[in-house]
Amino acid sequence: MGSIEHIKRAKERSDAVLEELRSEPATYEGVYERLKEFIRLRYLIDDGFWSDDVNQLAEHSIELRLAALEDGGGLGDLSMNCAGTSSVETKYALLLITLRKGLDLTIEPRMAATLDTVPLLAAEVTRQLAQRARAC
């Protein structure tokens, strides 16, 4: 499967995971497992690597994409800077934006800076999803 097809398939699968998060009862364990799957898909991590550290996940994802570029299966130009931020920071910010929009979450910049592990992110997502379910 080519790179573009791989990305399209990963996006479709990650969108399905977001739908599961929206529709299922919010338990920490369920949210954590879905977030793991979502992050692996969005970051195109398909080599078995996992870390609960969001920076390590982003770094690994970038390493995989750079290796794909060297092997001729790359995506073209990967930006290494966006307004003075690192690629790792940018990658995580985009992930948070996708989660925020896809799940209708409120993640302010100061809060985002504290959510530096998947368990912390899962706890916050669980809290907000459960709070919304109680309000309905």
C-alpha cells in the first residue's frame, strides 16, 4: 500500500475511533485504549512502538516519516518548523485540535501543556465526556 493510501486508511480508522469515543460510555480504561488506537493511527505508528509520553510518540512518528522519505516512500516536504515551534510540539498540538473538535472538548492552552502523557490526556477526556453525558 502506498503512502497516500496508508494515510487515508489510517484517517478513516481514526475517525471511526473518534465516533466510538463519542458514542460509548466514558470510562477511563475505554478512553485510554481508544486514545492509544487513535494516536497510533493519526501518528502512523504501525511498528509496535508505544510510550505514554506524548513527546516520545510524536518524535517516533516523525522518525518513521523521515525514514519513509529516505526509502522513497515519503510524502514530500515535511515542515520542521511552524512559527518557531518544534515538529513534536506542532504534531501534538494538531492531535489536540483534532480531539477537541472531534469530541467537542474544551482544552485550553495552559491545560494542554499539562497533558503530557496519554494517561493524563485520557483522564481529562474521560472527565469531559462523562460530564457531558451527565448533563444530557
